[in-house]
Amino acid sequence: MRRTYLRRDKKRGLDATVLWLVCEIGELADAVLKEKPAGKETANVFAWLCSVCNLIDIDLESASFKKYGRGCPKCGQEACICQDV
Amino acid sequence: MRRTYLRRDKKRGLDATVLWLVCEIGELADAVLKEKPAGKETANVFAWLCSVCNLIDIDLESASFKKYGRGCPKCGQEACICQDV
């Protein structure tokens, strides 16, 4: 995503890129509510999330492994046993 | 994420899981607006997106590579040259 879109992401700016991410979440919610295939929408949400990360220099893979790589960060179990849903 | 959270995700249900994703997007937007570190928030958005995908049987990696694996799906270039931002 960085190779493909960083130039455009920088030109657009951070705030507008976050807004695009919000838009794509809306499209995903729409697909879910209407029970339509949502593969493209999930890919778009992920793509815009990557764009946001690229603009604020976050390595999404590292950030995700840091928080969730050892299972649930709350109960510490690989398969979460927290009671709250 | 499937191993850690699928049981809880199923118990919670799809609509509420999408709503959690929306909440996390809000927290990410908040961090961006306040220029606070956003690593955890991006990880949370990704985690909830994975939970949504798990509930609707979408392989996010495959869906993302299918759409973006060859660069920009609109202009066809590895480094996007589309004019619209």
C-alpha cells in the first residue's frame, strides 16, 4: 500500500485519509446489513487503514503483534476467556 | 484473531461486532485529531476488522491481495498515477 498509494496519501493529507477510512467502514456496514458479499469492502477498509498508518509512520503488523501476538491482552489466554462480550 | 476471539465474536454477533469496529475507528480518529500515539488504536481497528471478517468467512489477506496485489486497481500501476485524490 505504501508503494502504491503513499504519494497520493501525502497529497490528500491525514485528516481526509481518516475520513476515507470512515467512508469505507460505512460501506462495509452497508454490505453487512444488506447481507451482500463484503470481500471488497473489507479489503478497502484494510487498504485505507494502511494508508492512515503510512501517514503516521505506524507499522501495523508490529503494532498488532505487540498487542495481540500473545493472545488476549486482557485475560492473557490464547483463546480469550474474558466474560464481557 | 480467529483463535483468540472467534468464540466471543460469535456470542456477540455480527451487528455488534461491526459496531465495535466503528467505535475503534472513532478512537483512532480521536488520536489522530489530538496528535497522540495511535499504534494501539490502529491495532484495535485491525483486530475488529479481523473479527468481522471471521464472522462472515472472509479471508482478509486473500481479499486484499485480490484487489490491491497488483497495485492500483483503477490505473493498473504499481505506484498509483490516478489524478483524483
